[in-house]
Amino acid sequence: MRFINELREGDRINGIYLCKQRQSAVTKNGKPYDSIILQDKTGVLDGKIWDPNSLGIDEFDALDYIEVVGDVTSFAGAMQLNVKRARKAGEGEYNPADYLPVSENSTDDMYSQLKGMISSVKHPYLLALLKKLFVEDEEFLKSFEGHSAAKTVHHGFIGGLMEHTLSVTRLCDYLAGTYPLLKRDLLITAALLHDVGKVRELSSFPQNDYTDEGQLLGHIIIGAQMIHDLVREIPDFPLELENQLVHCILAHHGELEYGSPKKPALAEAVALNLADNTDARMETLTEIFAADKGKREWLGYNRLFESNLRRTGDF
């Protein structure tokens, strides 16, 4: 098969892909068509079935693996597949590992690093809180290890949530060692917990889409609720410490317009926001440049960075 990140405008493809979504729609002229999203481990591709009732289009549903024949076109600056034929693929015709994006880092290695960060926390109540979630709660840990950190934008792959969490925690560890103002135990704990709400905000793969709870509350509020509930299980957990930890979670996006219910008021909340934003943006750049595979110097305008991005030249 040809992976999605290898496709270019003008290509004719004939291969098996995961149908992540399928929706029926109607053109402005009243003609029915189907809009689908195809996925493999390298990305997603929008597709259109302009004649869904034709003989070449067999029955299939979202989350089926389908064999498609079609032409790669361009629409509004993005690639799109004009589907000519489609059928549901049978078991044995595909390898599921080819269709689910996975972190390049070992889950076992990342978990070992995460436990190392946990053991570096000396405050007894914060250490107990971290162990209760990341060591004792096997159900949560299994979900955390397999989750992405986002539907799109950055770390949108299996293991992405753990990878992002570790990167943010390492950045916070550096900041705590550089600026004595910061209380390291609080900052490291907040970094490890800042995105735990995403295990309930986003569904597991292959869907990796927003749950009802995620749509209604968002991972920041969900995470704050999870921490509050866990704290209740630890006798005599100081209320002031809980409030400061939860504040860091509530403020980690930094601005109200970016989804934070509160703006940072603590130095640790400021540091966590900087670390979170740094890792998110650098991973986004990494994924943008990797998807292009070094074919271009200028990659075009990017809305997140509000800039026409260019690959750094050799010198």
C-alpha cells in the first residue's frame, strides 16, 4: 500500500485504508454524495464519493477497513480523494498496525521515565497523589499509555499523551532547577497531571474523537475534577495545596480564549503554561516538517504560527 503522506495530487491509488468517518451530504444542486475520512499511521485524507449508489461502491461503515480506488486531487489547498470504487476489506487483507499512528518511543521506556519523575517528588501528599493515579490505578494507566494528546495539531498518536506529558515535565524540571522561585514538587506534580483529563475528553483509537463529556466540559475541567476526587481519598490532604495544584491545571493554557478557566496566578502555573506551549508548538513544527519529507524549503502559511514556514537551510 501507499501511505497517505506519500500521496501527491494527480496520483491514482488502489489500496486499503481505515475509514475513520463516513457522512452523507447533498450538493448545492441537490445531488447526494458521501464524505469520508481515510486514515493510516501517517495521517488522514479527506475523500468524496460523488455517486454513492453506483455499482462500484459496496456497503461499508465508519471504522471499517476499505479497499478504495480513486484519484488524488486538490481542493482549497488540501489533498482530497475522488473515490471511484470502494469495498469492505476482509480480515487478513490488512495489518492494523499500518493504520494506527504510534509514538516512536517505547511505552515501557516512557513509563520508566515517568516513574522516575514521580519518585523525585519528595512532598508526601503530592507523592501519594501521583502514585495513586499512575501506579495503583491500572485501568487509568492503560488508557493513559494508549491515548493521544490531541485529536489533531500535536501528539495525535497512540502514546502521544504520555510523550507530551514527559516532555512538559522535563521542561518544568529544567525551569525548577534554573529559577529558585519555583516550588519543584508542586510544578512537577502539576506537569505530570496537567492533561490527565484527556483520557476522558478523547475516545480511544481508532476513533480518537471528542466524547460527549469532552465536548461539554473539556480536559481541563475534567482533569481538575479527577484531581479533586483523588485528593478526597488521601486523608488530611492540605486544602491549600489542593487549591494551588488545581489552579495550575485550570490555568495551564494560559489565556481565557485558549480554554483556561483561570489565567495563571502562581509562578508554577506560569511555568507550566510556558512548558506546555513550548512542547506543543515544537512538536507541531516537527510533525509539519516530517510530513513534507524535506521536499520543499517553504511550506506555506500556517494558521497556528501565523507565518509562512520555511525549513532551515544547511550552512
